[in-house]
Amino acid sequence: MNESIQIIFKLIFLILFISKFNSLIKSKRDILEQQLRIKLNCLGINDKVKQQDFEYILNYKGNYLEPEWEWVKNISFVYTWVDGSDVNLAYIKSKYNGGNRKVNSRDRSADELQYSLRSLKKYLPWHNGTIFIVTDNQVPKWLDTNNSQIKIIGHEEIIPKYINPTFDSFTIECFLDNIPGISDIFIYMNDDFFFNNYVHPSFFFTSETFTPKIYRTNYEIINMKKIDKVIKENDIHNIYSASIYFTYQIIHKYFDRNFTYYHLAHCAYVCYRSFFTPFRQFFEEELKVVFSYRFRSPFKPIPLYLYQTLLLYSTKKIETNSSPIYEKKLIDFRKQYLNGNSPMSNCTFELIPENISNIFTKFSFVNDVSKSNFEHFNFFRTHKNILAYNLNDKYNNSKSLFEFTLYMITTYPENNTFEKINYVNLEKKYLCKLKYVDDNIKYNDYYINEKKLTMNFHKMFFNKYNLNYIKEYLEERNKFSINQNISLIEKEEIEFLFKYDGRDLEPEWKWVQNISIVYIITDNENKKINELKYSLRSIERFLPWFIGTIFIIIQRTNLFWINIKNPHIKIINPLDIIPTEFNCNYTRQIIEMYLDKIPSITERFIILNQNHYFMHFIHPRFFFNNEYYPKYNFVQDLEQKTKTISSTESFFKTYKQIKKIFGNNINNYGFMVNSPISLFRDLFQPVRELYLTKNIEDNNQSFILLPLYLLSTYNIYGSAQIYYPKYVSGFGEIRNTTSPILNTNRTISYYGFDITSEIILKKAIVNVDLFEDIEKIFCELEKSDALIFCFEINKILNNSEIKSINNFLQKYFENKSLFEI
């Protein structure tokens, strides 16, 4: 028998088996439908309109809609989607979460969106409107973007600047109304929501007034011990329960002291485009915690729940039970937005209670237990009264991914016109290979009765043979796309930085020419003092655009070679910038805390150590990104790096204090590479107010924390958000501090930041460990393509070593600079 005939027989067998299996399931569905009608009748619903809705829902089999429903055909559907494994997204995301590029279950993609769209097209055949996919400059690999019904919407198109980028769907959901061309009423879905049977529009709207429906499920008992534990552990899978608590608190305050919290049903949500702006304005203060932190947090309320609740209460359908001040706010809101002339005057919802919601919707998940996964999958196969469900991602092992994929491609095998043909053909090829019979069990045994079929289907369907084919299928599928080892942003930046040849700066970068550079030289560094001469020579040679001022902070050391007549050099005594209480016992840390007090220092400035040397031409993008935010040079390899930190104890004490201020969302300790650092002048005072007073040891007025870490992390976690300085983000003690008062003469309105890619750091910066063979090191340096080298001096150098260093530096930077006599 040749191969083509074998394939035909396999297909016939597959069709026969599925047909037989589906006929058994259909008989069960008929029984369930009868039971469902009895259950609905037992609910005692006498309202004829609601009964009509149920008849529409139960009787709809994908046929034509009634004439009165024609309007719904062009309604917009909106999905939020992300692929966390994308290297471009991972790079941007890593800047805000301590350098972590790992994919977690919140942003992992198992192509759920593809199957959700299949379920939509199959079970909502009446829908002809636009499907918007809101994403962060990503396109699903399998999606044919030539299909006019699908439109990709980038976050930057709808989310305000400084709130974007965001990695939390709570924030994204708040701005869906900004999607260009979206219908006035639209339906919003997550990519892990699926339709399970034919859905009549009366599932979303009442049949008499076409009022959108809100589905609620079981109620939540607020347990403060549980909430406290969730906040402390900050587990990504459990923090939703804490968000429920903070949502409840807001509703309790504004609307009802006795409010009972019923969960959102996990299905599609109907939204009024016009109500989003009023919603954002009403909850302006409460939404700050949502918008200011870019990831999910247990302290965040659930915006969609607040949106729905505000609409319910503002339409006067539910009586309020709150204090007079909040009742007045709601009354004023109604007058402003829900008057007779307002387009929102007819906005309202029909609340569907849990006893009905639980008939038509279900929350579910995929985990690492095969039996549990099968039970969930089999439930949806056999309970077609469940019209909408979700499969939340709670798994870690690859086998669960294979089980999920197997379920999806066999449950939703009908491809759509917006899928690329090569992906479709590959899937069909592997569908033909799947076995629906365990090799150890006779085929006919599965048809003895339905009960036995259900019991054995798990073993039959999730057999090793099928899962191996799914693994192979996914591997082949991944070959259709090119795997990037480096993000496009990093690639472009490397090319730009290493191609800069000292030419004149672009007009947008002219401002940086007058920037300040600061050196700090304390007494215990005197033996290395001659290094400064060569560092200055490297500035003159490789920063040809620089015409600003170099401030050298030093005491009691005679820099006899410095050209003090050069207007670009200023010698600063530490006593001139630090308070008198530190004059007798100042340290480098104390000096660093008061650099903003240097007269005439620029709003952005650069700190250099005297053992920092530029080797090639340096563009300002080495210090600042394209939006002129400082770049911080962190790495995460703490096991190696902390061994070389002379102040390891101070390092960990510093981060302990940072976590105390900003909360457990700081889960990675970034180690600052020995390299130049750029900073904002006007963030020094807020940092001093947070850390200085409470961390001074009274006996000797010493400050043990590391200011450069305090300043950079304050910028990263506190000030780099849209509401600063009136509101500072964070979930520790910062929540109870007063708003900082900034320099009134500042010109900077937004204090953003950037973090240099470790890939770029490795190429651009050479840290020289002087414990090694010095001559060998210098030989390698002369051949290096790096932009800067920095000495790691962790010992007291003897005269011979100092001489060797100076000889090399004299050879490398032989020409005198204008900074010298």
C-alpha cells in the first residue's frame, strides 16, 4: 500500500472517529440543553423579555439573525495581545524590571489569539466588523496582515506618552477608546477567551432595548489575612485577589458602604467608547497607581470593574450608600455627563447575576497536571451551554503547552482567511498524524458506552504519540520565523555608537555640548592622582563636541599641572557644597549626595572617575538615549560582581533601604558597572529627603549608603512617570511621604531614564582588573574596539605599578590637553 493510500485511510478513520465521538457528545448536549431549560425555568424568571433572550441564546445555531439585530454585525471587537518571547519587547521590558528578560505566564504566548479568533469566526458568523489587535509594536507571526478585517494597533497610538510603555493590561484597557475607527459600542476580549458554541447577540445585549450586559459570577469574601499575605509574597498568580480588595475599597468609598463584590465573568466585555474619558476623570486619583507603575501590582484596582460600576451607579439604577461628599461627586458627574443632551445619557448596563452567568460562562486554566487539564478540556467539549470561557496560563512545563495546543487544534481546526497559508498547511499535515486510539486498547472498546469513552479519552487523546507530534509540530512552526539573538534597538544602537567618527553633532544634540562633567577626588585616592591628567586628555581627544565645564572636587591636593585659567575647569572644595555638620568627617558618599549644590552645574550632568578613559570617539548617545534621558549601566551578575565590590555590605544595605521605600516590586539588585554615570541635578534633593536623615549614624555623622544607587533607583522607580512630582510611584514607605518640591528654575518636565543593554556594555566598556598582568592588559587594550576603559583598582598600588600605568597612559594619550599648563 503506497503512502498516499495510507494517508487517505488515516483521514477516513479520523473522520469516522470524530463523527462517532461527536455524535455521542451531541446526545449528551441534547440532554444538557433540556436540563438547562429546566434550570432556567427554576430560576423563576417571569420577565418575558429575559425569557426571550434565553430563547434566542438557546436556539441560535449559527443561522441568520433577526432583522432587528442587523446593527450589531459591524460592531468592533478588540483584543489585547502580547508575545513576551519577542526579543524586542523583552529588551524594552527589561529596562523597567531590573534587567529581567525572562518570559512569565502573564505575557507568554501559546498562540491563544489564533484559536480565539477561530472561535469568534466560527461561533459568531454574523460578525462582519473590524477586529482590532492592540499590541506593543508586535504582529503575530501567523497573521496575514493583508486581511482588511484585522487591524494592528500599537500601544503608542492609544496610550499617552510617559504612561507608555506599559506591560499591564489594566493600563491598556483604560485607553481602548482611543483606537482609531472603533465603533461607539465595542466588545473587548483577552486573547485567552474562547467561544464554545454559536453565540446570538442577545448574549451581549438585551433583546428589547439592546442594552449591554455585564456578567457577574461568584462573590468574593474579603479576607485581610489573605490580602496581607498576597501583598507580601507578590505572587503573579495570586495578586488579583489583592486588586479585588482595593477595587472593593474604592466602590465602598464612592458608592456603597455595604457593597458585595461579585467577580467579573471571564468572557467578552461590552464597552461604550464615549464613557472612557468620563471614567478616567472620575477616578483620576485612583488610576494614578495603575498608570504610574508599568507592571501588574497587588495594589492596583481593577479598572474595568470600576468602569462598569461607575456606569451602573451613575445611571441611577442603583441607589448609593456613601458619605455626602462622595454622593455629591457622583451627582455632579451625572449632571455633567448624563444630562438629556449628552450622547452618554443612554449609556447603561444590564447586570446578569451569578446564577445565570455560571450557566453560560466559566473561568478555567491550564496547569502542570495532565488529568486536570483534560477535565477542563473535556468539560468544554461536552458542555456546550458554556458559550464563553477562558484558559488562564498557570503552567511551567512544556508538556502542558503540548496538551493545550493539542486541544486547541482539534477543537478549532477551521482556519480563517487572516492566517498565513504556510501555517495552515503545516497544521493540517500534523492533524492527519494524530492518533485518537491508544495502541494498547482496541478501537471498538471506545464505543461501548459514553461513560467508558469519557474515562478513556484522556489516555487516548493525551497519549505520548500525539504529544510527540505536537512537539514536532511546534518545532516546525517555529522555523517559519527568524529567531533574533539581539533586539533591533540594540543592533541599531551598537551600529550607531561604534560608527561615530567625531563629526559634528546633529542639531537635536547640540544642547549636550555645554553639559557639566564632575570628578570627585578624595584624600585616600591621592596615590592615583596622575590618572586624572590622562582622563582629561581622553575627553579632549574623543569628545570633540564638549565645550562645557569640568568640575573637579578635591581638597588639600595640589594639582600643579592643571590650567586654572582654562574657563572650562573649575576646582571645587567639598566644604563649599556639603553642610557644616559633615565638614569634619565627609566621605565620598556624602560628597555624592550634594553634587547638585555645585554652582552653575547643568540640569543633566556626567560623573567620571579619574580612572575612566575614552578610547574612541564618543557620541552623547553613550550617556543619554534619544529622548535625552540618562542611561544607567547595570548588570545582574551579582555573584561575580559583588566579590569585587569593596563596599559589599553597603551595597546590600543600600538595596534594603531602596526596597523599604519602593516595595517588593524591586526584585532584582542591579550592580552598577564602573563607568561614567549621567544624572538629573534636581532629583538630589528628593533623594536626600528620603534617605539621608534616617540613615546617618549619629556618633560620627557617616553615611553608609551608596548615593549613586539611591539616585538612579529613585529615577527608575519613583520619578519616571507622568504624575511626578505631585505623585511618586512605589509601594513601600514612599506611599506615605509628601510630594517632593523641585527646583523652580528647572526646564525638564519629565524625568525619564534608560538602562544600557548588557550586550552593549560588554562591547563598549572594558573594566581592567589591576590584579592581573598589567603589561598583558595594556597590550590587549591597544587592540580593543571598546569605547572606554576603566581601571578596577581594589588595592593600594606600589610605586612600580603606578609607574607602569602612567607609562601606558602617557603612550596612549601623549598629546597635552588644553586643561594642562
